[in-house]
Amino acid sequence: MKRAWSFCAVVSLALAILLMPAVQAPAQGPNHPGPAFVLNASADPSNGQLTIQGANFPRNPYVVLDNQELTIVSANATTIVATLPAAVLSTPGSYAFTIERPRQSLIAPFIVTIGAVGPVGPVGPVGPAGVQGAQGLPGPQGDQGPQGIQGPQGPAGNTAPPTVYGATFAGGVSAGTLAPGAGTTLAQLSLPVGDYVVHAVVTGTAATADTLSCNLDANLGLSLSGESQVGASALTTISNGQVNLTGATNIPLLAAYSVATGSTAGSVQIDCVTANSDEGGITATLLAEPVTIGGSQTFTNNIGNTGGTPVIPGGWNRVQNINNTGGNNPI
């Protein structure tokens, strides 16, 4: 049996030729409605024939390939078989052909590749942009993606320092009896709602044969039955101190103070008296600094509380390994 030599028949569309409008011909009867067009074409070198498939071919077509009219072997409305010239079979390449009606014009151009496919040609110039198509309908909403990882913490913003309230005094103190709101008021601060650490220092004249006593008094500023607590009757002593001016001069006063939400007023003041006579040359400084209550801790002395041993008063001196009261009971 003779081995058939099969060429790879690759059909490639030539855009420039396919875009050429086919010349309309007169109607050819009910067996050939509509314009003729080619779907594909293939060459069979074993029998030297070209097979063309499409639709609406004429009854007696002309097939012209490489400026040569081919001999028609068979033809109907969908298939044409024609004989290929020997020169074409011996020269592989891509050939343009046309199908024509007898004594009329071109009706269907096409290109067929005969033999091996040659190398790819250079890229042609970019054509003009086409008209933008109509926007399509939105697709269905996709599933929610997984939560992303938490980003790094940003830098801390600018925080304004808290307002520190202060007052000072320089003058004399009258002799008398010390009580909340009684005596000489050296300095006073009005404070808004909040929590404070209040610190005061009163200084007298050194080497004076007298005793200086001071209270740090606070107006709690609470509204009771719609009436505000005002005046000396509302003052409460939150810290006090005393100094004999013959040996020392300073009285430090320290206390925590809160002005509750809804309070009508809040104030702290220093009230002082002397024991013997009026004294001059007294100075005082009063400061109130806002704080957050609960920001400090209270420590309990547990030194010595092991194995049933009671707590050692005053704590423990770790350098000398004795308690601060002088006892020598190592833990």
C-alpha cells in the first residue's frame, strides 16, 4: 500500500483579506440562499487536491489560487474539491484563493497553507483602538475575605501635661486656737471636679520662742438636698502639722483630695495659728496636682511573718541583719 504523504494544512486567517467585503451577486435559486463564505480549506498532497468547506457555494464555481484557475473535481453548496497545480504542491507556503461565480465576481476570499509552516513574520503595526463596548452588568458579590492581621500600634499622641494649681503666701500669723477653717488663712485654691495630691509647706522665722500650728483644710463641695456646703462649717482637716520655731522652721503638709462629679464647689486652704503671740515672717506654698486614683499601691509590712513568727515592728535592716527597733532576731 502506497504511503500517503501528509502535509500539515494549517488554516490562518488573513485579516486584511477577510475584512474585504464580498461583492453581492444575484440570487441563485433556493439551493443557495445568502452570501457564500469559507469555513476552512485543506490540501492533501497525496492526491494533489484542495478541499474547501463553507456554505452557499455556487453550482459551477471558479476557484482561483495563485492567479491560476483550478480544475474542479466536485462541487456542491458546502464542499468544493479542486486539483492543485504541481508547482504549488512543490512550493510550500500560504496561498490566497478565491471562489467566484461563472462570469461574475469574487464572492469568497480565503488563505490556505500548503506544506510546512514557515517562520512567524514580524509584528505588524498596532491598529487603532476600537470603540469601547457597553459596560456589562455587575457580577454577584464575592465572599467576604478573611480578616487581615492587626497592624502595629501607632505612636502615642501628644498629651498635654495636667494643670497644676498653686498659691503662695508671705506675711504674719495671729495667735489663737486651731480648728477647721479657724486661724489665719495663708493660701486657698479652688479646684474643679477631679482627684488631686495636695502638698503644702509653711515656713516660720527661726529661733523664735513660739509654736506654729497649721491645718490643710478642704471644702468637700458636696450638694446636700440641693444646698451647697459653703463656709467654715463645711471645711474638713485633711492634714495638719506643728513646729517649735526655736529649733525648726518648716511644716510639710501632704494629703489626697477629691472633688466628686456633681459637686458645686471644691477648695483647699492652709489655716495656721501661733501659740504665744502674733508672728511675722511666715511664708507658705500650696500646690494641688491632678492624679488618677488607684495609680499608687499600698504596701504591708510582712517582715518576720514566717513560721508563726510575728511581724517585726519597724521592718528589717538588711545591712545589720536586725530589726529597726534594735532587736537581734535574724529571720
